[in-house]
Amino acid sequence: MLLNQFLLLSAILFTIGVYGVIVRKNGVLVLMSIELVLNAVNINLIVFSTYWGIAGQVFALFTIAIAAAEVGVGLAIVLLIYRNQRSVDIDELDEMKG
Amino acid sequence: MWFFTHVWIIPALMALSFLLILFFGKKMPKKGAEIGIVFVGAAFVLALLTGGNWIAWSNDNPEGHGPAAEGAALANVDPSCSSVAAEAAAVGEGVEHVEGKTAASEPAAEEKGGHEEVATRPVVSCVNWFENGDQTISIGTLVDGQSVLLLIVVTLISLLVHVFSTDYVHGDRRYTHYFAFLSLFTASMLFFVLSENTLQMIVGWELVGVCSFALIGHWWEEKPNSDAALKAFLTNRVGDIGLLVGVIVLYFAAGKSFSILDLNILANEGGISHNLLLIGSLCLITAVMSKSGQFILHTWLPDAMAGPTPVSALIHAATMVVAGVYMVARLYPVFFEGLSISGSSVNALSMIGAITALFGAMLAFVQKDIKKVLAYSTVSQLGFMVTALGVGAWTAALFHLFTHAFFKACLFLGAGSLSHACHHSFNMVDDMGGLRKIMPKTFWTYLVATAALAGVFPLSGFWSKDEILAGTGSFPGTEGANGEYHVMLIMLLLAAFCTAAYMTRTIWYAFYGEYRGHGTPHESGPRITTPLIILASLGAIAGIVNLPAAFDFLPEGTQTRFEHYVEPVGLYFPAITHAGFNPVLALVSVAVGLAGIGLAYLYFFKNAFAGLHGLAERNKVAAFFKNILVNKYYFDWLYTTVIVGFVKGPLARAANWFSANVIDGLVNLVGKTAVGSGNWVYKNVDQKVVDGAVNGAGSSASGVGAMLRLTQTGRIQQYAALFFAAVAILAGVFVVVIG
Amino acid sequence: MNSAALIIAEVVPLVTPETTFDVPANVVFAVQAVVMIFAAIRVVTTKNIVHAALWLVVVLGGVGLNYILLQAEFVAVTQFLVYLGAVIVLFLFGVMLTRAPLGVSDDLDNNQKKIGIGVGVALLAVLSYALIESFGRSELTFAAYEGVAGPNTNGRTQAVSDAIFGQYLIPFEMLSLLLLAALIGAIVLARRD
């Protein structure tokens, strides 16, 4: 197996995730896209752990834990937005409009 | 030795007591109080035995002096927790290895003062706490004179406060909970005092903070009490950051070691650069400022009086608030070298201490609440201790800590006894008066403690205060001090004057004149008066443990006992010198104290200076100054209104304004400039050069402006798109072009 | 003599790399890679939110499969437990609680599709270029795992746990604190009052 087959797969997943973050309107879908990005990063960590030692796996585990926390807080925020705006449409959150 | 290696039993006893009271207290006949008293009594006995053993251990010290002996004196240090100390001990054992070093440092040893001083033999034992990578963190006990002193003080005051509380908080709704927290506090304080490394110190430090929080808010149903508890906690958090940063700095400075002994030895022998020590000590001073109520972070301490009075006596007068002083004393080489205390005339520590001493004493004048007077007095006296440490008078600071614990605890408990009699009011101006005849025991003990605090000869406060004043080295004719701190001497003398005067004021309001409260006051019961009598007698006589060396008419071996047993000598302590007793200074300090008492006596008792009475009502200047004092120099106002208000309101608004005006303006400006330059191009280039290019240039320039305007849509995802596009471009530049 | 032998011993494996060409593993990889990419694209393009969550299951399962191919069993199991078990359920709850349209909806994407595609392609181009430039056709050797799983041990899982509770103990503790903070934060944010 080549190193690059995993790395390229991870790169493709990452870009798809970025596309999702940019394009999706629904808050929950944006969070899902972020999960894609995080998983792509995790694949990288594991691939390089076969090179440089077990630490990569440890950090992948840390990332999984942090991602779980992130989803929890993220969904709580989405819920709050829903409660205040009756919608989770991110396009409508333009209070920062200049 | 057995006592020194098993000293952990003392805090463990108190922790056990906490758990027992928590789980079984409610079922006991006395609701848990008896568990606390039995355990703290046992702890006190053990502490006394440890103290006795320490004296014996110091007396039959076979080592001589000199570097070799100083190294060998560290032989009782567990090598697994203090590698540097263990190394020094190993070097010390083989004297021939250190001959070169001996010759080099012999003069330093002689500088240490005329009388023969034998290296202290600290006993350090530890166990492995946890490991992280190759780093092993240990937890253990460090026994030397300083920790033994605090062991005895803490357990003694705690025992008396326990006894006092059985009457004072009798019938309270959370009686059991109260005693559980007293036990937990005592355990934490002892844990802190015995700390072997700085990490352990942080743990103890935070634990006492938590107990203080819980006990200040003991009656949390009333809003001011829970507010005071929160204030204490949050103010302390500010200083805790300093402690955390300081400990981390020192950890790396000492080559990744938390060990107090290692740190001290390295700091002492120049193993750590001066700048690191300076940064570390400044961070730690922040911690001292919050925990020991030093100026600008002192505001929590008077509010902490919302807790039950025995708690104020134990935590906010005698023990917890001296944690900061203790920490400085523990890591003294760090401060001594970092602040260049020796041979200097000003430094951060002494300045903060002196300001606190003076300003705290002045604030005590305008308080109506007797406990607040005592709280500001505590702030002021802690200032004395911190100044003493700042000027190099280490022993004087610890000695003052020792004596202050007795008379201040006595004053607080006395105030508790007064309020017990006057329907739980602390307002001495409106609700007390004339209690001299009704409560003779409280009156006399209070009077003795006041005289001790004011520094009346020959009570204990006189000796310790005099040592601090001499330690500033500023008074002409004082020999042997570490520097010449003139400003500090003046401020401390003024503070001493104020102290004597405001204490006389409380005596007048509480015990003389007519009774102004309602109901009939009565003398408190024996469980309240006995602790008062014990503390007052200790406050009166504690001075004899450190009579000046100059008193050579006394039998050999009765002077400076405190210094001899408490102050460490050796590699882990700087070579400080001791200011000699100066009879003129002693006279001056007594005179200042008596002048304070006398003036206040004339003013209040004899109604002298009639013109001054009610001055604040008539004179605008006086009213102005009184207002400043009544509002505590507006510090609380500064914190709550100005700082918090600023962060809450204007800062948030400013950020909003900034993003609305500046950033948008910038974007608009870019757009306008682009349009403007387009126009310029149109007018100049276009007319003169190619006509066809004109329209393109102009419209593209205005298009750029419009596009930049478009970027400020407020749509997060567009920002994300821009962000990732920028990442792609930059990464492309780095990878393709540069790499 | 000795040193020469040592040098040879060190150099030889580099000169003639042990071929770990492993047909079944590569077949598995190829199949799941295609499935994963397809599923990932569906996640970001489907018009049904619930379907998106289900496609996400496929992607996350594929990532777990990747971990197994890379001989990181413990992480793979964690991936299955945490992501497939917990996170997906959380997402479905999020979909339900926000009353998202459960059927097909045309209003899930904004008008930035072109920008998104452009950015994505640019990113992918840069990433692929960098990866191919730096790693080319280098083989996966699992060099770091050799010797980790010695006799009488529980393999790499033990090594992972040793690392977490040894060298990385403090990050681990910080992480538990972070989870606590996230827990409190989520409760504070989501509760009604």
C-alpha cells in the first residue's frame, strides 16, 4: 500500500467537507460537513502514526473526543438559533453585514 | 525522626475528621462538633510533640557550620523528590570533595553573623504522586522550623475556634456542615504548610480558598453573604493566576523541578538567572496580594467578615490569610535574589506591604462595624509582615505572624463574644457601649489583645513590631539589617500610630459610654471566654520566645530562641543578616503607639479637641477625606463600576462600533479609492492615451470597489469561502513557488 | 569490520524496501475509497437532510475501515463507537429538534455553489500537488509499529494506553476538563428559561 493513497483520499474528503461548509444552508448540514473535515484530518494522523510512532493514534483519539464535544456544543448553538429565529438557515444570520 | 517522617498524619487526621463529620455528624449527640474537637485536639497534641522533637532535633545537631556541613545537613532529604538537595547532601558527606568550595565560601559563612549558627537539618519525605512522561511528580512533607511553627499555630487556633464555635453557632441550621468545613479547612491549611513542592502548595492554596468561600457564604440565604463569598473567590482567582504563572516559571527555571528545596538551593547559589527570579517573584507577589489581602486586591477581606465570627478569627485573621506570607517565606531565596533585597532601599514587596500597612490602618478609622475595623487591622498587620519580608527581616515577619495570630484571633473572638451579647449586631457605634462592667472577661482579654496589637511594652506585639521596624535598617544606629528602607520605616511608624488610635476607638465604642443597643447584654459562657483568656495570655507573653540578642543580662540560651529554631540556616536559605535591638527605636515605637492611644483617649474619652468633633460635617476638606475613607478609596467602585462596567458596556459597544465604522469604512475607502483612481485614470490617462482602454479601466476599478463592498455581506459562509480560497492560494504559493 | 557490517545492516532495508504490496488490502481500499467519496459527495449534495446523515454513516464507517487497514484497531473501534454510535444519533436528534424538512427540499444550498466548487478544486489541486511532490510512490512500511507489540503484551492498544496515561497524561486530563466544559456549555445553551 502506498502512503499517498490514504493521504489523497483524506485530501478529497477534506475538500468535499470544505465545499459542504461553504455551500450548505442548514446549520445541521454544516456541522456534518465539519465532521467530514475532522475525519479527513484523523486519517492523516493515523497514516503518519505508522511512520513516526504511536503518538499519532493518541492524537486521533483526542481529536475524536474534541469533535464529539464540538458536535454537542454546535448542536446546542443550532438549537438556540432555531429557538430564536424559528429557522436554522445560516443565510439568514447576517447580523454582521457591513 | 518518627514525628518528622510521619507528620502527614496530622493533616490526614483532619481530613478524616471532615469525612466523619460529613457522613456521621448529624447522628452524633453533639451533631459532629465532638468529632472535630477530638481530632483537632489530637492534631494539636501531635503538632506540639513535633515541635518538641524539632527543638530536640535542632539542639543535638552534630554538624558544625560551613558549606560541607550545610550539604551534609540535607542528608534527611528524600533523594527521589529533591535531586539537587540530595546531590548537595552527597557532596557534603565527602568533605574532601568540597575543599575548594569551602575556601571560596568561607567568608560568606562568616558574614552570617557573629554567633555560631548550625545548619538546619530539614526532613523531607515524599511518595510518587503521578508520572507524566519522564517527569515524576511527588507529594510529601517538608519539615523544618517554619512548617512546625505553622503546624502549632494552626492547630492551636483551630482547636480554640472549635471550642468557641460550639457555643457561638449553637443551634445553627447548618451546624454539622460548619464543623465539617472547619475540619476541611484545617486539613487543607496543614497540607499547604507541609508542602514539599510548589505544585502541592497550589493544591493546598486552592483548597483553603474553597473552604474560605464556603465558610464566608455559610449563611448564603442572605444575598450580601453569598456576594461576599463570590467576591472573595473571584478576587482570589486573580492572584491565583499569578501563583500559577509564577510556579510554572520557577518550574522551568529550576530545570523542571517543583521541589521547594531544589528551587531554593538553585536560587540561592545563582543557578537561576536573576531575570527569571524577578519575573517569578513578581508573579508570586500577585498571589500574595490576593490571598494575604495586600493593597489593591485587599477588598475581599473586609467583605469576608460576612462569615461567622470564629471563621473570621481562624481563616481571615490567624491562618489562611497568612498563606501568602508563608509562601514568600517558604520560597524566600527566590524573592531575596529576584528582588535584590539585600543592600537595597526599595522593592515591590516592601512597597506593597508598607502601603497596605498604612492605608489599611487609615481605613479602620471610619468603620462602624467592629469586625470591619478588625478586618482592616488584619490587612494592615499583614502589610507589616509583607514589608518585613520585603526588607529582609524574615524572622521578624514570621515572629509577627506568630504573635499576630494570637492577639488578632483573640480580638475577633472577643468581637464575636460582644455580638453574641448584643443580639448578633456588630455595629459598635449604634448597638454597643458600656459593656465594660457587664462583660468583664471579654473586656479584659480584649484590652490585653488591643495593647498587644498597639505594641505596648512588654506585650508580644511590641517585640515583633519592633523587630520589623529595626529590620528596615533605616533608623540611625541600627546595625545588621539587610538594607536601608527609609520610606518603609516612616510608613510603618505612621501605621503603628494609626493602629493604636483606631483600636482605642473600638474600645471606647464597645466598652465605654452608655449602652446603645436594645435588650440586656450578658457575659458569654465559659466555652467562649476560656478561648479568649488563653489567647489573650498567649498574646501577652508570646514575646518572650524571641527576646533580642542584645539582652545579654539574661541567662545564656534564652534570647532569640524563635530565630534559632525557626529560621533555617544552610544551602536552601539566603544568608540574611539580623538587625540588632535598638533601644532608641524601641522607645520611639512605644512612644508612637502610646501617642496614638493617648490622642484617641483624649479625643473619645475626655472629649478633647472639641473643635475636631463633627469636623467632617462642617468642613468640606475634612468631609472630602472622610468620604474617601468611607468609600474605601473607591476601590470597589473602581472594580465594579469602572472596570466591569467598561467591559460590559463601552468595550462591547466599541467593538461593535469598530466593526461597523472602521472596518466598513476601510472597505468603503478601498472601494472609493479604487473608484477615485479609476476616475483619475479616466481623466488623465484616458483622455490622453487609448480611448478604448478607458472605459475598461474605469469600470473595472469601480468594479473592484463594488466587489470589495460585496465581501462585507455578513454571510458567514462567504467568509468561509474567502478564507479557504485564501488558504488555497497561500498554500499554493508556498508549495509550488517556494517549495 | 564491525562498523561496516552495521552500516550495511542499516542501509540494506532502505535500498531494497520490503514490498508490502498486499492485493486484498488494496482491493478493499479501492472499493471503500470509491464508496466513501461517493457517499461524501452525497452528504454535501443530497436534498434530504436525513439522507445526508445516513450517507455520513457510510463515510464515517469507511474512515473506520481505513483505520483497520492502517492497523490502528483501537482508534477504529473508538471511531465506530463514538461516531456511528453517538454522533450520528446526535445529528438525527438535531434534525428532529430543529424541525428540518424531512422530505426532499430544494432549499438546502445557498447561491455559492460555483464559489464552493472553485475553492474546493483549488484546495484539492494544491493538496494533491503537495502530497505527490513530497511522498510520491513511497510505501507504507508500518516502521513505527514494529517492536511496539512485543511478546506478552496486548499489542498496539497497550502501547496507545501507555502513551495516553504516560507521556500524554496532562493533555488527557485537560481533555476531560474540556468535555466537562462542553457539557456545561451545551446545557446552558440549550435549556429553556
